[in-house]
Amino acid sequence: MDVLSRLIELARLRPTLDIRCRLQGAFQIDHEPVPAGTLPFHLILGGDCLIRLGSGREVTLRSGDFLLLPRGDAHVIVGLRPRGEAQPLRITVSGMLLLRENGEGEPDVDLLCGHFDCAPGAAALLLDSLPDVFHVSLVAESEELLKTMVAMVYRETAEEKPGALAIIAATCLSLFIMAVRAGKTSPVASSGLLQLLADARLGKSAAAMMSTPAFAWTIDKLARHSAMSRATYARQFRERSGMTVGAFLTDIRMMLASDLLVRTRRTVADIAAEVGYESEAAFGKAFKARRGITPARYRAAEQARQAGQQ
């Protein structure tokens, strides 16, 4: 399994479509910040609008754009074509999905708003590699494929056939993966995990660390794995990823350990050995340094959080 697919799998992303918006003229829709583990997203099906962040930053979204807020920041959706006074918003049910409108006729923007729930610890390496505002044009990835996928979401929400929710969720996840894949070669990936994976030789070493985290990896071994000199490998790895090789390996081990702590009943000592630590004490120290909490308390907290979502 390639690194990106494995990271997506470990993140346990669970997509939910919240509402479809067909808006025109002047409008402003506030979105409050959300807790860790919840990632708001917007997919522009047609037209355009503005996203204004709490920091004051503004991002213009156009048809085919995908925007994700990995840190769950507060934001406002604003109309780009105000005409007269703002019309009152009304919410109705369209198929299985809520529909928000403020007028008649063709909208200035048609967008899907939703969110992903995830396992924060196991998703950390993936999400930390994304900017606070992850904005990608999916049209550039494949316009025809995007149209097909969006049409599928439309049809499934309207017809409400058996299995529709599963199809919609899978499609939203596929759109997210397309956005991340497109981001590997876009300006948002000037450094970080996406840029690292886009490099053929460095990506091989990342895959090796991911597949065998317990191996006693050294820079020399990883450099040989990537067919590079030690100095060149270490320098380029840091330039591409924005972190040292050691920090990256530790993050991989903590991500895998976070997943095992929540998903299995294995002992902390067993998990420590699985991810490359010779003692439970050394693992516990490294885990607390990364997560701010002991492995046992992390397991209990995550299990309680997941129970609260059910």
C-alpha cells in the first residue's frame, strides 16, 4: 500500500455532508470553530464565493474548488455579487440533504458543505502536513471525473435509494483524496509531507519507514535506500518535509501507536515493541512528548470521545 493510502486509512476519516447551499446576491453565513477531530470542508459545484477566516485572510472559491480546514477554524461564507439588500435564508429538505437558499432562479454559488470526523492522533502526520487552509482546484485534476463524481452525489441525495449514504460518504472521501493528491504538486505543498511524497527517491524512504517502523533506521540506511549520499539525503529530506529524518520517523511511530492504542486491546508494552521501542518507558516518554498525555490516558480519552460520538 502506498504511503498516502496508508495515511488515509489510519486517519479513519468519516465524511458527512451537512448541507447544500444555493445562494445569490448578498449573503454571509458564519461557521463557528469546531473541536479537534472535526474537519469542515466545502466543495464548489458551480459559481463562486468568498471564504473569510477569523484571521482576516480571504480565499476566493470557484467551480471545482475544494477547501478543507484541518484545524477546524471559524470562517464566514460571503457572496461576491451583492445586489441590494440581503434576502432571508431558508432551509428545506432536498432528498436526504438539507438545502439552504435565499432567492429564486440560478444561484451565484452552488456548494456542498460537510465535515470529516477522524482519529486525531492517528491522523496527525497527514493533517499536520496540510496548511490551515487547504485549497485545491479539482478541475485541474480531472474535470470529467469531477463532474461524474458530483453528479453521483446529486443523484444519490435526490433518489434516496438503499446504500445511498454509503455511496455519498465514499464519494466525499474520494474527493478529499483527489484534493490531497492534487496538492502534492501545487503551491500548498512547498514543504511538508505532500512535497516529500512527490519526490520519487525520498518517497521510497518514507514508504520504508511506514512499512517497517520497528526497524533500526539510520540516515545512512535510508540514504542507501534512496540511492543518495548521506549528506544529500539528510539535506533534501529536511528541505522537502520541513523536519529532520528522526522527527519524521518518530511521528510515524506515534501515529501508528495512536491507531493501535484505540483500535486494539494490545498492551502498551506490546505496542511499544511493534513501533520500534525497546522499552515501555522509552515509548511512554516519547509518546507524552508528542501527544502531551501518557499512552494509557490517551487510549481512555479516545475511547470516551468515540463513545460520545455514537
